[in-house]
Amino acid sequence: MKEVATFSISHTGIIDADGKATGELPAFARDAAELIRLYRTMVLTRSFDARAIALQRTGRLGTYGSSLGQEAAAVGVGAAMRPDDVLLPSFRETGAQLLRGVSLRELFLYWGGDERGSDFQAAREDFPICVPVGSQAPHAAGVALAFKLRQQPRVAVCVFGDGATSKGDVAEAANIAGAWNLPVVFVVVNNGWAISVPRDAQSAAGTLAQKAIAAGMPGVQVDGNDVVAVRVVVGEAIERARRGEGPGWIEALTYRLADHTTADDASRYRDPAEVTAAWKADPIARLRTWLVASGAWGRQQEQDLLQACTAEVDAAAAAYLETPPQAPETVFDYLYATLPAALAEQRARFLAEAPRHG
Amino acid sequence: MAEQTMVGALNMALARAMTDDHDVVLFGEDVGKDGGVFRVTDGLLDRFGPDRVLDTPLSEAAIAGVAVGAAAQGLRAVAEIQFSGFAYPAIDQMVNHAARLRNRTRGRLSCPMVLRMPYGGGIRAPEHHSESPEAMFAHIPGLRVVIPSSPRRAYGLMLAAIRDPDPVVFLEPKRRYRAVREDVPDDGVALPLDRCFIERDGGDVTLVAWGAMLAECHTAAEALAGKGVQAEIIDVATLKPFDADTVCASVEKTGRCVVVQEATLTGGFASEVAATLAERTLAALRAPIERVAGWDTVMPLPRLEALYMPGVARIVAACDRAMSYA
């Protein structure tokens, strides 16, 4: 017998749960202003989360999936991308979307049940939030195919959760990305839970990073609660893909501190002690500790930031709530580039009957 | 001009579209060197190169999903599923994404793709190679569903499908792939994607069909003509959107209608045609609308396949019953 293949999976962490550097700081992290930008986006994400849940609980927003605890994974991804890359998110990537230019109002509109929430005024080529788990992974390969065929130095970045790695869509997308050497990076945000199914029940694989190996691409693991490390590791994969050296795959380890969505009650299946323990690895607290220790941050800045984030979320929530619903005809008008004649009659009947539904 | 089979006409349309528009790319299983298992893409790899004709891994969900992503970037993705029986893993991509991308982004992103696939029975193919899934696709808002019945129509409809800015499921009746040859001018002229075609005029009964069933209807119409019954034949061609006006106008004239489909009866597209006629032409009907369809059973393997396929005898019998009403 001879060994025909071996693999190993690296794990990268730079700022640990106590806010101390355990690895070499990348250049960008020596720029306090840049770290503060990332910190600010994480705090804004959390403010948005809190407001979204409050609006849902008072009947003014639909079912909402919180990003609580996963802010660093999303912000790290968004910060690693160039503006003309394309993001294909799942539904807890608020932090990445904010960095891409998606507005808080658009996010409120989306979760509030309005298609205009996916008509991003910036990030025009980014994909909308993807609800069917993992089904956006093949799209990322397709976007990357277009980049490759047109010889554009751009990268598609696809984010999904630990549960998605069990899906055929993800396996097929990874495989074709490897086979065609596509400029795409897959980021698995492993938050430990797929609704009620814990990571260990999801897969017998020792890491979710190693799922990349079978597709012929490197797979690495990163501390997903360390925004600096996420940005570094995802950034390396993105730049590698941009150079034409093929796809990448990163498993970002984090924890879903919230229920799956506002329609979920995690206490039915999850030990609260586990959640309490996970709070010790909170991505926001650790970066704050780091910033404070480095002298770049203090009580006043923190207070100002919280106020500013609250004000920004207030304004966006107000703008969302003041946005009137779309006109009834929009139910039909975006289905095709040109509405087929066969549907025009149905549209007319719909409009005649719509007012009765108020 | 050379006479073409449907395979040749489709190949010609693909080549024409690729020549006219550099954004057109083809991919699927064995579409490159092998030219597709039915040879529809034969020679296109040599003509257009490996950047535009790509062999995929054996991966139907990825084929459709990659088409969605590529199309969202503005490529005209023409993706082949080798047989419609293997399309089911791709259906999630078509239903949840291809059909909805324009609508859910309010037109910001769109999906100009064609998902091609051979479908239907009658060629003594193995298990899972002979079904007719068109109604499943026709049920989905946001898709177009197109089925050619002849080489010339295949050429014009394929060009239209590729040029259309929205996703098209293009079902190719493989039984007709090499059944006939006809002159197909390579003139780059597309056919409309929202119209039925009247193939034969007649005043007594309207035969409505698509795909391979058109040939059966023509043979049946000849037999009926021998009995003094003039059948009008309509090729639906584009099931979605369905050109009900043309069918209804014909039935207003004839008062009788037989809808012929190879697919199983229940929930088939023939039912949609019949329901539309019942809603819109009831006063003109002189006989019950009949559906001649595959039986509600699993498609038999080749030794009993012929028993399943709707054929001339069943169509003529249905017309005879319709004519028996005064």
C-alpha cells in the first residue's frame, strides 16, 4: 500500500477572545482608522439586528434571521472584497452587505416583505439574499465563469452556513469551480447550528474546510469571530482567485447567539449554558478590547458610536416604515422583460380586483 | 440550401446565435468533443473554441445554477440537460432562481438563459429517458416553455429562445430529431415565442398538440379527411406563455377540440388547454373537449412503450366521438 493523497487544514486566528494578538498583525490592522471602520460596521449590524427584532415583535417586520454573534464573519468578508467583485450572500451577511453599499433601509424593506429591498442602489451586481440554503453556490460559479471568459480580474464570493455544506448544490458548485479553475471563493460561516441540528450531527467530517479538498481547492479554517483574521484569510483566497490560481474555500468558526429566526425558539433544543459560554467569544467585545488597549478607543468614542448607530438605524427604520407599498401592478411587471400578451389580460383582471383586497 | 433534420436545424441555430452574439456560451454534459449524445452541438467546439463550448462535470444542478449566475452577468447561457429525466436536480434552480431573479430584484438582475433538453418517448430508450415533463415547467411563473415540432420550427424557436431576455426551457422531442428533413434556410430569422401555429386548416374539429404529437395529428387528419372530416391542426409550440387566442378562435369555428399530449393525463398541459376552452368558448362547443394523452402510469420500458404512446388510432377515435355530436 502506498499513500496517494494527504491533506491538512490550517486554522488562523489573530486577535483572540480576550482581545489579545496571538499572531502577526497584517498591515491594514495597524491602521486604527481601518479597524474602527470594521468595528463600526459590526456595531451597526448589531444595532440593525436589535431594531429588526423589535420591529418584528411589534408586527412591523416579517420573520427575521439575526446576525447576532456572526458580525465579524460577514464584515471580514465584505472588507476583503473589491467593489467590482460580486457577493452572493445567504441571509446573515448584513455586515458584508453594508460594506458593499447595501443600505439599512433596503435591508428593512427586504425583511419587511418588499422586493425593492433586493434592488440595491449600490452593489448593482451583487445577488440578493438567498433563502433556499446553499442554492446560490452554483450561481457564484456561473458569475465566476463570466468573469473568467471575459478575462475580468473579478471574483465571486459566496457565503453560506454549515448546514449548506450538506447540500448537493454546494458540492456541485465547488466541484465545477475546481474543475474549471473559476475565480470564486466559498465562505462557510459555521455558526454551530442549522436551526436545531448541531454541527456534529450535520456531518462526520472533522472540519467543514476539508470539504474543499475533494473539489480540488484549498480549504482553510479561520476564527470567524476575529474580523482581522477573517479579512486576511478571505482576502488571500480572493486575491489568489483573482490571479487565476483557482477557487478557494474558507470555514469561519463562529456561533449563532440568537434563535435561528424570530420564528424559532432555540431553548427547545439548545442548552442556554452553551450560549452563555459562546458570548465569551463575542466578536465585537474582543475588537473593542483590542482597540481600547491600543489606545485608539475610549468610553466617549464608544458612546458616540452607539448613538450614531442608533440614529442611523432610527432613520432607516423610519424611512422603511414611511415607504408606501409598491403599486399593485408591480406584482406582474417584473416577471418578464416584456409582459407576454397572455398575462396582460390576467394583469388587467388582477388590477380590477386588487382594490377590493384593500 | 441543405435539407436538415431537427438535430441539424438546432445545430445551425446554435451556430448562428454564437456567430451573431459573442455572449452566447454553450455548456452541458458531453456537448464538446462528443457534440452531445444526440449530436446537437456537433462541431461547435471546433468552430467556437473551448471558451464558448464547455463540457461540464456530471452535475445537473450546477449546469442550471451556473447558467443562472452566468446569465445574471449578461452571458447568454445555453445549457444542455442530457435527457429531461435527469433534469429534476436542476428544477430547484429553474423554479427558485431562474424564474424569479428578475422579479425579486425588481429588474436589477435577469436571467437570459436557455435550458435545452431532449424529452419524450418513442425511441426505445432505457429507463428514465422517455418522459414528458413539460407541464411542470409550464406551471412556473417567469419561465417560458418552448417545444418545436419540426426542423424549421426548431431553428426559429431556438434563435428566439436564445435572444429572449428571460429564461426559456426548451424541450426537444427526440423522437423527431431525425424523423424528417426539410429545407431550413439559415436566415437568422427567429419565430415568435408567444404564438401558436396553425398547420392545417379545417372546419370540423381542432387538433391541438405540441412536439412529437404533431406528426401523429397530421396522419390522423389525413385519415379523417378520407372520411370527410376536416381537422384543423394547431402546434402550440410555446406552452408558456400560451397563445389561447389562436386556439380559442379555431374552436369557435369548429366547435370541437381534441388536445393531444404524450405526457401523462392528470395535471398535464392538455388540461390547461381544455380548461381555457371551457372558460372561453363554451357556447361554441358542439362536443365535449377530449384529451388524448399518455396514461397515468409510469412510462413503460421499450417493449411495451408503444402501448403508452398516444397514436393515430386514439386521435381518430377521439375525433370520431367529437363528430358524433350533432
